[in-house]
Amino acid sequence: MLQAKEITKKFRQQVVLQQACLEVNSEIKALIGINGSGKSTFLKIVAGIVSADHGKVFLNNCDVTSLPPEQRNVGYVPQHPALFQHLTVKENILYGMRNGKGSIDTYERIVDLLDLQAVLDKHPRELSGGYRTRTSLARALVPQPQILLMDEPLTGIDVVLKERILPDFRKVLKELQVPVLYVTHDPKEAELLADNYALMDNGQVRQVDTSAEAFELIRTSILQEYA
Ligand SMILES: Nc1ncnc2c1ncn2[C@@H]1O[C@H](COP(=O)(O)OP(=O)(O)OP(=O)(O)O)[C@@H](O)[C@H]1O
Ligand SMILES: [Mg+2]
């Protein structure tokens, strides 16, 4: 379970997050917001890659605010996931298990669930975009993280392929019972994957009931800005 409390972050004079609060329990939550609204910054603060100016991050009721990323047990798939080009798919996934994290049983289960068996000996350049994304997801999942953070991992992937991949991902994530915070711009993506939705708006996170409501709020704020 993740609780982010009153997270504030400034870059020079620009206030990006202002007392943003968000909770993820056992669900898959989509975090929606316009470009530059602070979604990636928020994820990086939860992962421990960027430090907040103010506020606290709790994971399973432990205060991890001052812990480095490797001690947080958080899975993170960045906005532009980079696989190691000189390593095979199998070696890329096993990299997630360095420092004794995870187990070979979990590795085999995840490879099976994500249908990666046939490509394990290939190199990333030989894979389609969809399989590269599956590989980065597997690498983030094998250490059995307490929560998985995904930052628009399907950018640049065709809508048709998204429609095939996302229900698969949802099944895998539900089967592994891992809570997820998933950043996206795409209402369809949010609906295919998430149980509920939150909106990054003016430095704060707002809970919304449907992805349609989130996108309506975004539309209104963009139109106001350009009116
Ligand atoms: N390291 C940094 N130094 C200075 N400014 C930064 C830094 N990282 C982010 N910013 C600024 O903070 C704001 C929020 O950036 P962030 O990447 O979190 O937004 P985002 O919601 O993820 O956007 P996008 O949808 O384009 O990915 C932007 O104005 C960005 O330029
Ligand atoms: Mg971003």
C-alpha cells in the first residue's frame, strides 16, 4: 500500500507539486494529466529517484521518504524504458533479480504469464515494441515489488496492439496481486487497465470516478488556458 502525503516539489521557482496526496491500496490506479503537470516527477519521488522538498512517502505503513530507491522495493517502468541492448531478454529480466531479490519460481511464472518464453534468447533490437514493453514489465515485476509504477510505458505503440496488450497486463498484475500506479494520457488505455482514476491538476492529485470525468476536467482546463 502506498500513501504519498503532502508532496511539494519546486524546480527553481516553478512549483510542480503542491501538497499532492495520493493513496494506492491493492488496486490499479491510472494517473492522468496534461504534459508538464508533474506526473513523472511524482512517480520519481515515490520511487526515490527525485527527492521532494516537503512531504512523506509511506509503503506498507513504513516511512520510506529518506530511503534510496534500491531499499524501497518499488517497481518502476520509466517513460522511456531502456533495456540493455547487449543482453538477451532473459538476462535483462534476470537483472531485475540482482541483489538476491525475487525467486526463480517467480521469474518462471512471470515469463509464462507475459508469454516471453519464445523470445528469451533474443536481443531487444530483435523484438517488436510490444515485446520490449513486456520485457521491461517482467524486469520490474521479478523482484516482487510492493508496488509497480509505470510511466506511459505504451507511448508509440499502436492502438490495436494496446487493445491486445493491456487486458493481458491487467490479468498478470491481478494474478500477482501487485498494486499499480499507471501514468497515461490515453482514456482508452486508462479504461483497459485501471480499477480507478486520479487526475494531476495544478500540482495536486484529485480522485475522479471515471476516466471520462478526468478527460473532461483536462479539456476544460486546457480550454481555459487558451481562451
Ligand atoms: N530535473 C528537472 N529540472 C527542472 N525542471 C524539471 C525537471 N524535471 C521536470 N521538470 C519540470 O517540471 C514540470 C513537470 O514535469 P514532469 O516531467 O513531471 O511532467 P509530466 O506530467 O510527466 O509531463 P509529460 O506528460 O510530458 O511526461 C515540467 O515543467 C518540467 O519541465
Ligand atoms: Mg512524464
